[in-house]
Amino acid sequence: MPDRGPGGPSGPRISVGRPSRRAKTLLMTVGALAVLAMLFVMFAGFWTDWLWYRSVRYTTVFTTTLWTKIGMFAVFGLLMAAAVGFNIWLAHRLRPPLSAMSLEQQSLDRYRMGIAPYKRWVLLGVTALVGLIAGASAAGQWRTWLMWVNAVPFGTSDPQFGKDVAFYAFDLPWYRFLLSFGFAAAVLSLLAAALVHYLYGGLRLTTPGARATSQATGHLSVLLGVFVALKAVAYWLDRYGLAVKSGDFKATDNWTGLRYVDANAYLPAKTILFFIAAICAVLFFATLWRRTWQLPVIGFGLMVLSAILIGGLYPAIVQKFQVQPNEQAKEAPYIKKNIDATRDAYDIDDSKVSNYSGQSEASNEELREAADTTASIRLLDPNVVSPSFQQLQQVRSYYQFPATLDVDRYATEDGDEQDTVVGLREININGITERNWINDHFKYTHGFGMVAGKGTEVASTGAPAFIEKDLPPEGELAEDGYEPRVYYGEKTTQYSIVGGPQKELDYIAGSEEKTYSYKGDSGVSLGSIANRAAYAVTFNEPQILYSGAIGEGSRILYNRTPKERVEAVAPWLTIDGDPYPAVVGDRIQWIVDAYTTTNQYPYSSRTTLGETTTDALTDGQRAVIAQQNRVNYIRNSVKATVDAYSGEVKLYEWDERDPVLKTWMKAFPGTVEPKGGIDEELMDHFRYPQDLFKVQRELLTRYHVTSASQFYSGSERWQVPDDPTQKGNAVPPYYLSMKMPDQEEQTFSLTTTFNPSGRETLGAFMAVNADARSDDYGTIRILKLPSNTTVSGPQQVQSRFNSDTDIANEINILRRGDSEVEYGNLLTVPLEGGLLYVEPVYVRGAGTNYPLLRKVLVTYGEETAFEDTLGEALNAVFGVEGTEEPPAEEEPPPGEEETTLPPAEGSEDPTVQEALQDAQEAFEAGQEALGNQDWDAYGQAQQDLEDALERAAEAQESAGGDGGSDGKNPGDDKSGNDEGRKEE
């Protein structure tokens, strides 16, 4: 290299190798900012959670949960780190002063030399790692800790050990957690100590001579002794675990509790193994003095052999030679315990089962009269008519109704109650014409108004007879005025920013956009830059930080579905899959049923909530999943409400005797309000929850039997029938105002049917009083039909409808012109000893795209009717004449004009009457064709109507004498009496 002269290249080299002070400062600043940014991202989630809980006024839930998790993390993380770290330190301290001269030890020397400078850091690193893992695992057990420390007794003892159920529900899970933690600490300490002893020569695998030093022998023996002692504790707890053990059994699926072999083989075996393990542990501890593993190894081998012989072989022998030859007699006492515990745990022990003949001896006139008083037959199916609500009441594309509407009760003008199908007009951002950030989150922020239709009536067109409709709302519910804006709903899943400078779209009146600015105090204020930055990170939306649409008064609303909000403020509850809205006072309230559960109720059989609550109408969003999806105890212990405008959440104690709820109320004091605080108007809308009913009916397919012998034989087992129109899916339960045979008046009820196992005839009918105001609320009534019954079940009734030639022909007529026929809910009503089935039939016209009620199917006994109205169908099926109440008035759909026919009064001429009858038939045919969008048939009907009216006019003119000679109608004669003046 050529010489560049003194100082030539040296300057630049020095400046590159050693950055200037300014560069160092810059690098340190960038690094610090990067660290701060990372910490802020980590902190943003925590901070926004705190802000949200503060906005809903449930900060105690957040703080209690947080501090419990932190405490569990710290305590058990430190315990694990201390246990493993101490044993690593002790193993290192007990290392031999000189390692043996062997190839094995020479190969380990380089590892020892490599670790030597970093021993302290390795120790800290290992202990910190195991501590973090153990602490994180323990933090997930915060529910177990809170339930144990706040446990409330059940007041019921298990039949085997005599312990309160609270021991199994609250204590045993905590003891098992402590035991598993102890096992983990013992195993990790044993492995770590063995590794250190091996590394430093305390253990030798190939070196001649002793395999372990006395110090290593004593240390590892103590750890093994701790492990075996924990195993002894496990054997003792396993004795109680038999009471909540699940297993396969011929008598029932998901059997829980002891059987004969458990009580007479496994239970004594566990006790014997406990003593053997305790003795074995003492032998391991004794190695500290004897310095030999001979006795502990023998003891450990004896324990393993005993576990195989006593814990495995002996119970198999008892099962084979004592139980199987006479299983029913041996298992009967344990089956009875299981029956009693299961019925109590699922609150079905007070079910009233009565025999029901399924055949009626009443006259047709008596049956027809009873049909009007026994039940308010709901023709409007909430599972079918949502498209009708959508088409007739959506108003704008950015509104939507749920696919399945809800059934509630509202008072009529005369003060009576009526079953009502309701739905909220919620916001649907997918229907916005122009999608952008401002429209999605600032402008289109809320739905608007309740829509409600009479459950037992429809309009003359077959559409719902609305008692609350339009936008702004009009109808019976709006008379007293209520806040119609829906900021919180089942379909409202996106966040919105409201109350700031950006106005919201309220609704459109004519061609004018009405704007609105949120006036509630819900949500979190975005007034500070810190909050805006936190939410920009949380929602991954930088515009929240700098957008001009956010200013003074801006608040962000999120977690907006009723289920999300209740789950967040009460994470210990299991939420029903079907929240429903109600107008209460001047607000729309979402009513949410919530459950307390456990899977540790002794002897009670388990069920899987996600499967049991699934039927033909549920979907993934409505499935009920508990913290522990398999449960064997459930109570509807809490009724919750969520204000659709303010998002305010309230929890009300509903089951005042539930010990699980009382335990959680001790853990989270002040979060649940007393039952006495429920407003009377709110109480009017509480109902028995569907999901609890589904769980109970599934259990009652087996546990309606209280005799152990009948239960074992399975001769009286039922099954939930499939939905007649959706094979493979369980029929859903239906809300219906009706009265059971032992009731004097109708009550709002939830009903279902059962088939005998493997058959399609009707096995039983079940109803629960669903009216929360009733003293009889929650009472389950079951009408049990004779085992040899031939009464048709739902599938057979539907098959009869489908196979009837006359009905099939009419159905084919309804399907003409690409129209679709949809069957509504097949309702079952006990009537004077027999069973009445009613099913509305809807037609979705080719151009209408929403269902209209066209026919009603009714069957009773062997008689079936298919008529235009329920009254006509009941008259036909009972063979009596009657009058049909006029359908509810409703404005005709667009394009349909009202036609007034000339009355027949005042004319004695039969020709006039015949012509008017023809005109009436032509008019009705035209109405039907219009509803079906069959324009050819509609044109023909209009022609027939015109011809009939002309014939009527000619016949009336001929009968009118002089009055007709001048070409005038009789009504045009001013000298005629009032009866002569008829509107044509």
C-alpha cells in the first residue's frame, strides 16, 4: 500500500471506530424511544381495559381479577423458582471436591469449565424461566382460588362420604391444583438436581466404583421421598374423586359417581395404596441416615406392584365375578344415588309427571270451544318471518334484523297480554352505499326502533300485523314514548366514535337526513392524547390519533353486544345464547339470562352445554359454551340487562339460594343487585330461558324415571325428536301462552315434545311456566303418554301433512310460479285429553322474497285440516260451523288497491246474490294471485271480477223496476229510503 503521509488515513479510521458523542446520544435516544414504544404497545391493552371497566362502573371486577392473577403469578412463580433454584444450589454445594479420573468425567470437564464463569447467571436464568412458566400457569387458576377462599356451603351432603357438596365444588379443585403444582416442583427439582450432580461428579454412569456419592444419594432420596409423599396425598384425594368421576355405564351416558366396583374395590384399594405410599416415602427419607437405596427401591417396587394388583386387577375381578352376574341388583343403590343427585343438580327434582291418555272423549263442540281457551296459538313464527320484517320494516339497506326474532309479551289496548314477535332495527354497516372510515365509525353508528308483530294474528295479506313499526317508531309501544336509538345490539360488533364534531345519521324523513349527536355517558372519552394513542394501538387504526373528526366530547363505544358486555363484567357467568330486547319504561333493554355452573357435583351426570343447547335454529354464535363446557350443575342464577342506548349493565340476583352465586358475590361484592331491586315493568318481560330448558329436557329423557330398576332397563327412555322440517337437528322449544290440564288459565310457557326411544310416536309433552311474575314460575309439567300409545309424534304429523293428497295438491298450487313454501313452528297443545297440532304455512312469492302466511295446517286425532285461517282449520278439523274473526287491518302492500264489493242487502233476486258471490270469489282469487306475484292469474281474476260486477248491476237494474228504466241505479233515486242508497 502506498504511503499516504502522516495522518492521512488515520483520522477517518478513528472517527468511524469511535462514534462521536452526538452520535452516541442519538443512538441512545432512538433505543430508548424504541423501548418506550414497545412498552406503550404492551401497556395500551391494559390501559384500554381499565378505561372500559371504569366506563361501565365495574372497576372492582377488573381490579379483583387483576390482583388475584398477579398474586397467583408472584406467589407460585416465586415458590417454583425457589424450589428449583434451591435444589440446583444445594446439588452444586454437595458436589465432590475432586472428580474421578475417568473418560466420562474428563468429557464433562469442558462443560464445567464453560459454565464456571457464568454459574450465577445460569442459576438465575433457569430459576427465572421456570418461575415465569409456573406463575403464568398459576395465574390461570384465579377462579379456583376465589371459589376456594370465598366458598359457601351447599347445605347438601354427598351420600358416600357425607361431605358438603361445597367440598367437591370449591375445595377439591384447589387441593388438586396444589397437588399438581407440588408434583411439578418435585419433578423439576429432581431433574435439575440430578443434572447438576451428574455434571459435577456426584452421579456417575460409566465410572467404576459407586454410582453416586452419599451426598447425592441423600439429596435425591429426599426429593424422591417428597414425590412419593405427594403420591400418597393423591391416593387419598382420589378417594373423594370417585364421587365426581365420569365413566361409561350401560344405564346412562356420562355416568358420574361411584358404582359397586368403585365403592367395594377402588375405594379400599385407594386407602391401602395411601398407606403403602406413605411408608415408601418414609423409607426414602430414611436414606439420609442409612445411605442406601435398597429399602426405598423395594418399597417403591411394592407400591407399583400394589397399584397394578390392588388398583387394577382386583377391581376387574370384582366386576367380573360379583357385579356382572347380578348387575342390576348390585348397582341399584348407586343408580338411585345418581338419579337423586342429577335431578337435584339440574333443578328437575320437582318436575310434575302425570299420565295423559292422548285420546279425548269430549264432543266436537266442546273441543272447538276448548281450542279457543286452552292456548293462544302463535301463527307468527319468529324463525320464519325475519325476512318479512326485513322487507317491510328495514326501511334502509343499512339496517338489519336478526335471522331469528324473539317472542315476548305486551299488553293490548284492552289490557290483556298477547304473545308478540319482536326485533330491533340494528345498524348494518355492510349495507352502507359508500364504505369509508368516517361512514363506518362516525356516521352510521346506531340502529333505530323496535318492530313488533302480533303473535296470534296476521294482516289480510298474510304479512305480520305490526303493533310497532316504521321509522320514527309508531304504534302501541311508542304511545308513551321511549328512546328508540340502538347503540348496543346483537349485530353491533364494530366500534363507533360518537358525541364529537362529526354528526351521526339518525334517520331519513322523506328526502331529509336527520342528524344526531350522542348524549349519553357511555364509552370512553377520547379527549386526551394518551387515550387516543392507546386506542389507535388497540384497534390498529392510526387515524384515531390525528383525525379531525375526533374532538371535544368524542367517546368511543366498543364491546357492544349484550353477551360481550355481560361476560366482561361477570366473567364467572355462563351466558344464554339468546338475549332478547324489551321496551321497559322509556328505554329498550336487552335481557340476558346467565347461569352459574360447576362440573364437580357428586353423583350428578355430566352434560356438554355446547351440544345440548344446539337445535335446528342455533348457530355457532348462539351456542352456549361454559368455562368448563362439561357441567353437572346449572342454575339460572342471574338476570342481566343491557341498555340499548347507554350500554349500562345491571346484574340481578335471581336464584337467591344458589351457593355458587353466593360464592361469587363474596368474591366480587357489590356487582350483583338484590332480586328486590327488579322493577315491576322489567319483571313483566322476564321469561324462563331456552338454553336451561334444553339442558333440562335432555336430562329428562332419562331422569324422568325415579326407579333404579326402570332406569337400568332403559325401557322408559325418551328422545328429543328431530325438527320435522330439518332432519338431523333437534326440534327447538317454543314459547306459547297455554294452560296445562291442571291449570285454570293460560300462562306464558315454554314447551317441547318427546318420542319414545327409537320410535316416532309421541312419548310425552313437557311445559314449564315461563312467566317470571307467577308463583308457579319454573314448574315443569310433563304429560306422559302410555308406552303403547299410537298418538302421532311431530315427524309423523308432518309426514301425514305431506302425504295427504288434497293437501299436497294445494301445496303444489301454492308453489306455482317459482314460489316457495315454508313451514312454520309445529306447535303442540294438549286439548281435552288429546293433542292438537298446528302449523302455519308461509309462501314466499317469486317477486316478493319474503314469506306471507297463506294456510294453516291443523290435526287432532285422525282428522286433518288445511285452511286459509286458524279458525277455519279448527272448524274443519272438529266438524263444526263457526264465525271467523276478521283479520287484523293492515295497509295493502305497494301495488295492491282496495276493492269494495257491492253488498247483497236489499236484493231478494237470487241472480244478484250469485253474481255477488262470484265477484267475492274473484276478488279473493285476485288477492291470492297478487300475493303470489302470479300476474296471469291476477289478470284473469280481475276480468272475472269485472264480469261478475256487470252481471250483478244488470240483475239489480232488472229487479229495480222504473228505477232502472232511466239508466240509474236504485241508489240514485233521491226519493228512495236509506236502505235503497247503497255504495256500489
